[in-house]
Amino acid sequence: MSALEKLSYRELAYHILQTFFSDFSEKELRDCIDNAYGSNFASPKIAPITYHAKNAYLELFHGPTIAFKDIALQLLPHLMTAAARKNGLQKEIVILTATSGDTGKAAMAGFADVPGTRIIVFYPKDGVSPVQERQMLTQQGKNTSVVGVAGNFDDAQTNVKKIFNDTELNEELEQAGFRFSSANSINIGRLFPQVVYYFYAYGQLLKAGKIKKGDSINFSVPTGNFGNILAGYFAKRMGLPINKLICASNRNNVLTDFFNEGVYDKNRPFYVTSSPSMDILVSSNLERLLFYISGEDPVKTKSLMDELTSTGKYRIDDSMHSKLADFYAAYATEEQTGQEIAEIFTADQTAIDPHTAVAAYVAKEYQKNTADPHQTVVVATASPYKFPQFVLTALHAEYSSGSPLSLVDALHSKTGTPLPQTIKDLAVLPLKHHREVAPALMKTTVAEILGIKPE
């Protein structure tokens, strides 16, 4: 803790990740980190902090795909291929991933043309922004495949999990020389790198004189699959002085009800919102939190997850619920999200994306309701250019609802926010991927892409 304000992002990443990757030599781990965090990030700080409306904003969107998933997914391919070499793995690694918008592009950008790997991404056809979709469909790389699913993210994620657990298909893969892995946060190797930026944010606040050593701070995190905020929970367990982890949801507020009432119930309407990466009713990483608050009881955790599978809901007991004091949970409506985007822009001409706006609004309501004096950090997870239509609507700007590029141009004209390279690339890259399937055909599609025939 004493040197946090002095360490670069790469140095801090090494000091934290060596704890998790103790079987890597110092050179192996440093090489992975150095290759992951360099000129591919627009900011040399990797995850800089800015300040708006009395709160700090941890900007996690300066990577090659302008979303927070880059922080982990630029590192994961290096970790995975290094581990494969260390263990003498000869089989080709097949990265199979469901995405609610950002993971897919970030994972493909990380794994594109990485030797010994292939990547297959499934996304909800009508559940991502036009820019997110175009980013995925223009992804280059001979080893990349993108498939639209006629359903929502939960449909895609559920079927990916079924494919992972399909014994017969996995046997066919083994025989064909393949091995499944994931780039979703169900892969713990993707979660660990996310712990780093919580510590890095604290160091930046120290350096700026916003806090003193030992002061506790809050993080407000836009939350869908629960991976990002779980990394914050891990950071707190590792000793980072965190007062509250504010779990900010959109209209799909299943997590809000869980934290406030102790009941997880996915039997509710599914809404498509302006923050599509959070349009999730089954938050995979919550299972990991259940394990910790159950006293690390795998039987109890499995029983709750089985109940969710069979009935669509579960209730935790009072003992488990009492261990959720680290969290505060609330949600923002579509109107409140739009109002927050407009207010921040009016205040200092800064455009924020809808996911960040959800976290900013909930942070503001938390401060209003609790009078908590601790410094709050809003976790800013994406560039506004990922969701130009929603931002333009919130800013009451005129635009043509044509191509994603016309929306980008309109947002640039309205806000003057510099265009990231990945957005400039959309204008010149051809559409490469064209597959669309029903959820029930995802397994067959994987087999077709890999050229195998499952029993």
C-alpha cells in the first residue's frame, strides 16, 4: 500500500498478479504484462482518473476496443499461451464466449491470429448497440468467428455453459485436437487482471491529494454479469481500503433486489435498455460471491445454483445476507440514465456512455441518501462512441438514425470528443462475419466452425 502512488500500471500489475500466477517466473509474467499494456492503449496510464461533478471517474476505455474488457483481455491471451507452453499443451485452444456487447470484440482483438487458438463469439442479435455489432462483424483474424443469436444474452450465456458441460462434444473436441476455454469472466484468469485497476485508482487518488493513506473509498460499478464488481470485492479482501462497493444496475435490476432482499429471482421481464452490456438476468459471477458469503461452502453454493436452474430463483439465509454489508445496490431507469448523461455534459462538456451514467446516477443517489463522506470513484466502463445513439438522444441532439458511422459523426459534431482508432477503423473495414442462429443451434454451429461432427 505504501508505494501505490509511485507505481506504473505495469509495475502494479506485476506486484498484484504474481500472487495469483505464482507458477510463472518473474520474466514470464512481466513479459505477458509488458506485451498487454503498451502502445495499444491510448493513455500511457492505461486507466487514468478524471473528475466530474465532485466524483472521480476511473476511465477503463482507453484500450483498442474502447471498453473495460480490454484491461483483462489484452493480457489473457499472453497468460493463456504462456501457460500452454509451460504445460506442454499440444491441443488448439478454442475460446468460446457469450457477450452482452463488449467481451466479444475485446476477446477477439486479444486473440486474433494468436497461434494455437481459435475464438468463437456468440452475441444477442438485437441486444447490442449498432457500433458494438459492427465492431464485432468487422473483426479481422483467420481464427475468429462471430455468430448472432436470435435471443438475449442469457440465452447465449446459458447455451455456452451447456456446450462447455457437454461430455460427448468435449470428447469429440479432444479427438480432433481441440480444447475449450473461455474469455468470459467465468474464466478466473480474466477476473484477476481486473483487480489491478482498483488498486491503481487508489494510488492515483493518493498522488492527487484527494485522499490520505488508509482512507477508505467507494466504487460505483455498472453491473451485469457481476465480474467487474467482484474484482473490487477481491481487491477489498486483499486489503484495499474500500468502504462500499456500489452495485449499479439498469432496469434489469435483479441484483438490486438480491442485495436488498436476499432473493435472486430471474422470473421477471427482460428489458432491452440503453446500457445493453448490463441487460442480464443471470449474473454468472454472483455464484463466486455466494461461495464466500456461505463460508466457502461448495455444497451450499451448488444447492442455491441448482435451485436457480430448476425454479429460476433462490433465497439466501440471514447469515449469508448479513455478509453483504460491503455492498450497496440500486438502479437507474432509462430516464434517469439519460438525465445523468445530460447533466454531466452540461456541467463540463464531457460525454459519458450509458453504463457509466448508470453508475454515476446511483452513486449520486447513494451519497444523497446516506451522506457518506468517503471519496467515490465511478467506474467508467466504455467510451460514449460505443453507444452514440443513446448519448445523442440524452443530449437532445439531432441525428440521422442510419448507419453506425452516421451516429458516430453526429456525436463527434455534438461533443467534440476525439475519435478513437477503433471507431475510425469502422469506416474502412469490411463486414467479415454473417452467421445468425437460433439458441438451440449453437452447439451445432460450434461443431461446424471447428469442422467436427458431434455424436
